[in-house]
Amino acid sequence: MISELSTHLRETIEIVPGVREMAVLHELAKLREEGPYDRIVLDAPATGHGIHFLEAPAKSARILAGPLKSRAEALHAMLQDPGATDVVLVTLAEETPVREAHELAETLRRDGFALDNVVVNKWLPRVFEDDEGRRALASLPPTDPWAAAMRLVAAQREEGDAHLEELRALDAKLAIVPLIPDSSRRLVKVAEAMKDFVPGGPR
């Protein structure tokens, strides 16, 4: 969208803080108001930059006047309306990403943005958890490379389970997207995992 703007406007966007975000949000609002779309998905910047993106209208409204101020206020209201905007956090079941997800969720809610969905990406499969599988793993010599690899995956999954419990504490709908090595099927699998958000999420 921004690439289609005039050269002068693009230069202004690069200079004035928050103008780039306002331009993108303005175009999204226009699509929502005029277009025949059921849902518009924006892949926003990560963590701190994402917060800056969402806060841009409110911050711009404090320094603008007239129609521009009114537009900024309208965009801010759109972002804070849970009926118009759904904020989705995407994270991994790992220590640092989970900590950042908690910090981001706290900031979002403090600033008035509704957090409804959390997506856990690259979820490892369960391995050797049934009786037969445990016996097969136990029968392998400790130095066997397959045994070491499977024990590592099992340990990572156990650690991931603990981090998943931390994410449940966010009191948001939880979707789990499995690790998908086959890139040709990745989008389909992601869509399947996310089609039904269930409070508390699947186990």
C-alpha cells in the first residue's frame, strides 16, 4: 500500500514518527469500511514494534488537529474495539518467547487493547509416550544416536508442556500449531489448527 503513495508522501512517512503506521492503518480502515471482506489480517511487527504500531493513532491524536486528529481518534477507537479488531499473539513454547508474550499481553491490556487469541507455533509431537514406545526407547543402547535424539525431543516436549501452562494463565483462547516440516502443507495445517479457538486451548 505504502509503495503506491506519492514520492513526497513516502518521504514524509520516513521522517515523521508514527506516520507510516497511521498510513497503513488508514488504508486498512478504508478496506474495512468499503470492501466486501469478512476479515482483514495484518501481520504486525513483533513485540515492542507491534505495541508502537497499535499506539500510533493515540499518540498522533495528541499532536494533530482538525480532520487528521479526528481520523487518528477513529483509528484508535477501531483498534480498541474488540468487535472490530482482534489482537492475536504468536509465540513459541519456550522460556524467552513465553516471557515476552506475558509482558506483551500485560502491556496490551493496560493500554486498552483486547487480547483474545494466543497461537503457539511449532509445537513438537509427542514421542514414545505409550507403553510400547517407552519399552522400545528403553531397549536402545544409551549411546545410540536415535535414542539420544528421541530423548531430546521428549525432554523438549516436557519443557514445552510447562510453558504451555504458563500461556494458559493469560486467560485467552489458545491454538496450537504443530511443527510442520512439509512446507507445501504448512498453510493448510495452520488453518486447520486455528479454525476453532477453544478457551484454554487443546492439550
